[in-house]
Amino acid sequence: MLDTLITSKTRLKLLLKFFLNGSNSAYLRNLEQEFGESTNAIRIELNRFEEADLLVSHFEGNKKLYKANHKHPLFGDLQSIVQKFIGLDQVIVRIVEKIGGLKQLYLEGSFARGIASDVIDLVFVGSEIDTNYLVRLIEKAEPIVHRKIRYLLLRPEELKGHLEKLDYKPLLLWSE
């Protein structure tokens, strides 16, 4: 639905990149490699987002680093729309609210980096989570979100070590 409203694939990719996980930041050249598109097309869209005050930028050496403007009044709304586009709202409703023992839920992988994917990578943190029930809930949620859901179960004491191994910041979707 969002992809039909947004006429530019580059614009959609930028929305995913910066508004799905608000901690993401990127340089133009990184985006060129990541998106597989010309720097000119990406630069045009970055400029539009920056003119609309949706993105902020600063220079690190001779590179311009872009990041979502968390102070923009529409930041939360855009983030919510992008999450709904991916189906994360349905995952939370259909899985998180029905399993016990859950302390936190993180989004990892491609989507956490702001890259569209057919797979949603989730990390469930908690103790005494009924794995069989979780698998059944995931199987029910996948056709609704039209994506595969890959998951990892961690005990709370394992979370810190897991997060330290990542080269990006995962997105906290839900917390007790």
C-alpha cells in the first residue's frame, strides 16, 4: 500500500532506512551501494527530505551524514506508518500480546538496517516463553504480514552479549 502511494522507489527505501529504525544514519555513497541506485537519484530524494526537515545532516570530515529528525512533529507518525507497511504492528498484536514471559522484542536484520526484505528478523527476550506456542503464532502471522518471520529466543542475561556482537543498533519494538 505505501509503495503504491510513494511514486519513487528511492523515496520508499529512504523512508525504510531512516524511519523504521530512527537510529540509522548513512552517507550518500553507502546508500548508493545499499540501494543499487545512482547517487543523483538518491541525492535528489535526500535533499527533498532535508528541505522538509524530515532528515538532518552534518559533516564528518568531507562526508555528509544523514539521519532522521526525531524532533520533527511527524517523526512518530512516519515511523508508525512504515512499521504498519512492513506488518510489525500485526506481529506485535498477534504474537507479543499472546505469549507470556516476554520482556522485550527487538527487530534485527535487514529491516533494522532500513533495507526492505521478505524476512522479518525478531529477537524475543524473556524466560519461560512457550516455544511451541510461539511457533504456532508466527505461522499464523506470516500470511497476514506477507513475509517470513525468523526468530531468536534469548534469556535476559544473554541479551547484552548478543547486542554487543551486532554492528548496528536493533530496534526495540516492545518492552514490558
